[in-house]
Amino acid sequence: MGCCHSSFSLLPSVSEKNRPKHRHHRNDDYNSQDQHHTDSAAASSGFTVFSLADLKSATNNFSSEFIVSESGEKAPNIVYKGRLQKQDANKNNDTRTWIAVKKFTKLAWPDPKQFADEALGVGKLRHKRLANLIGYCCDGDERLLVAEYMPNDTLAKHLFHWENQTIEWAMRLRVALYIAEALDYCSSEGRPLYHDLNAYRVLFDEDGDPRLSCFGLMKNSRDGKSYSTNLAYTPPEYLRNGRVTPESVIFSFGTVLLDLLSGKHIPPIHALDMIRGKNILLLMDSHLEGNFSTEEATVVFDLASRCLQYEPRERPNTKYLVATVEPLQNKPDTPSYVMLGIPKHEEAPPTPKHPLSPMGDACSRMDLTAIHQILLLTHYKDDEGTNELSFQEWTQQMRDMLEARKRGDVAFRDKDFKTAMECYSQFIVVGTMISPTVYARQSLCHLLCDQPDAALRDAMQAQCVYPEWSTAFYMQAVALAKLDMHKDAADMLNEAASLEEKKQHGGRGS
């Protein structure tokens, strides 16, 4: 039916104290005592047990359009991004935040208690170098993990599939350090095992800082092996006995170091031969164009060589990894987003200067569902006086135009936003009658179909028809926020709130 809900300006990751407290209904696979114990453990750790309805809503019913590209996950273990509505206890209103949802089949974790216990164990970890696990859902046959969403792609994307620029040398050294710190933290917290560490598991947050995905910390499941990559990159002991050990994680870290050095996948055996032959410069990524320190590269190659030793006992531990790469950091004060060449993360628009009406509040939160409900309830009362038609103007063309608007209203009510746009466009093209409400509704349809430019144009047209209509300004604010023009969006919100305040003293309703 309708288009998927679009996502808006990026909000900060879910904080400990403001994390939503959703709870799902009792799972048939649990008895009530198990469920009470699990929910209590989750609550005490600041962890969230989500309902399936929460996650369906956040991901538009797990739409294929919400699948995260370059996640490195194989079906049926797919990662989705989503927008989660949560209650802000301090402001008594709703906000929305990004999440990443990994969806398993029941076959992956047939025992729901085992899945819940494992998720709770991983969820206790909290570190700035991790994309932290913030909750889970175990509902019927569904097994889902919920983590902080990292918006700036994976190391694999930036290393192997880059479009604008490759990762500079200093940033590659930072990636090595941050991932080493993440592994060292996990090891110190009693979670030393990480499954299938590779360039797809390294993610970049809103500030461009590299983080390690928490999903690899979950124990192996039945529907997949711990190592899904080419056998050439798999720890030799795993090939022998199928078990992941802390030393296996160090081996995988060595393959990530090779990726960072070479900018491509190089089989460890081939790389070790070249390192022994002192041909390390031939291994270096040519896209760096010589902009790196040979001394630093030699240290990293030596560390990779140690990590890739055939015998697990000959590999270093996580503290050695950190101690080796930490002194190599040569741009400690340069933000990661600068080195990655991505825009700086902008915060949400500031609080408006004027009190907000329900419409203003919904637009400030960019809650499209609430805006839709308000426009439905308002109907066309704000169009009064915008058209003065004589009896002679009631032609067949006029009747056809009003019929198109009526069909658009039905589709708009039923959330068939694509059809609503088509019908409203027919109404607008004829031009005999002008309606700011039609423009506002079509603007919302464009937003819901992820077309912010068109949404902004429609909202501006609504303002032209009715220059002092606060709704026209509010809709422009939402479209501007979607276009990452946050200062302009804040100014537009304040303008709309000011118009509403003036209208309270008389005149046409806003």
C-alpha cells in the first residue's frame, strides 16, 4: 500500500538513563518464572526487552528497504536499521532514535532462555569502542538483537568500495587502536570470544569513530559457523576442531591489520611470505600514494605477523595489541570525521522559543504518524476563505477535480500515500481551486516516501496560498530537518510557533 516511513536527522545513541522500557508479552516458550527473572535482570542492567510490535514498527515490518548494506551478515541472519520511538521522561514527549536490529530464525537459537541469557551477558558490556547491544526480543519463533546504529558504513565499505576517498594512514592506525581497545575491554570483562572478526564488523559512528559490532560477541548459533569468510582467513585451529578461542580472535585481528595495510583481501600465508622476504612495501595500499610512515607500517606488519602465527600460543594477547599500536597514533587531535571526509554530525534542532501546539510538537519531534493524525482531524477547516467560486464555475471539470481530491483523501486516510499523491496532483494541476491543505497533505506524503525536496516545495506552495498559515511553516521545518538543514528547520519552527501565538488573539485558525 503506502511508501515506507522515512528517517530523519540522526539522534544520539540511546543513553543508559533514557533507554526505553518496553516489555513484550510472555513468550510461550518461557514459563512465567523464567520470564520474570529475565525481565528483572534486563531492567537492573539498563537493558531492554523489546516487543515484536516495537521492532516491526521501527523497521516498517522488516522492510527490505531497511536492510543495512555492507553488514557482512548472511541470510537468514540479516541486519535492519530502524527508528525507535521512546518516551523522554524529562520532557514528557516522544523522541525517535536509530537502532540496528539483527534478525535470526528460531533454528538459530531453539532455546529461548539460552538466547535471552546470552543477550543479557553481551548487553552488560558498555564501552565507547563498541556498537553496544541495548536489547533483544524473544517472541514466539522470533529471535532478535537490538544495538546502537552506526550510520557511517563499515570498514569494508571505506577500504574496498570507497567512492570519494580512501582512508588515510592516520585513520587506519586509529582503527587498529580502537578495535584493539574494544577487544581488550571485552577480554577484561570475561567475554574474550569474538566470532568472525573482519572488516564488516568494524563500524563507524556518527562522529566517524570506529567501533566493533556487538553482534560478534554472541555465541555460535546452529544455522551458521563462527567463521563465514574464505578458509584462507580462518584460524587454523578452528579448521581442526571447530572451536573459537581467544587466540582465534587475535588471528582474525591480524587479518584486519592486513586489510588496513593493503586495502584489499590478502591471504595470510601469502602476506607472511612477503613479510619474511621483507617485501612489505609491495603489500602497501597503492591508493595511499606513499603517504605513510615506513617505520610505522613496519611495526604494524610485524604485529600482524605475530597475530597470524600458526600456533595459537605464539600469538600476543589483547593488551600487547593496544600497547603496540597506541604509540603510533600521529593525529590524536584530528576528529575522525575529518579524516574520513564525512560531514560533521549535527545535533537535533534547538528547543523552539515559543510554546508549541500539538502540530508544532509533532513536527519538532518529526513524528510523521502524529502529523498524519493531526492533518486528518483538521480536515479542510483551514481552507476557509482561500477560494471564492461563483455558481458558473461549478463545471464538470470542477466536479472531476473535487472527485480526485476525494479519492486522495481516502488514500491519505488509509495510508496509501503513493495513491494520495497521484490524486492530489490531479487536483493541483487543474488549478481551478487552490487548497493549502492539499499541499500540506502532499508534503507529508512526500516525506513518508523519503522525498524531502518535493515535500519542501509543497510546503512552500502552501505558504504561498496562505502566507500566515503555521502548518505550512511547520511542514517546511520537517522537510528542512530531513535535508539536514537543522538551523533553518529551527528558525522555521520558531516562525510557525510565533504565527500560532498571534492567531490566539483572533483571525483565522492555524
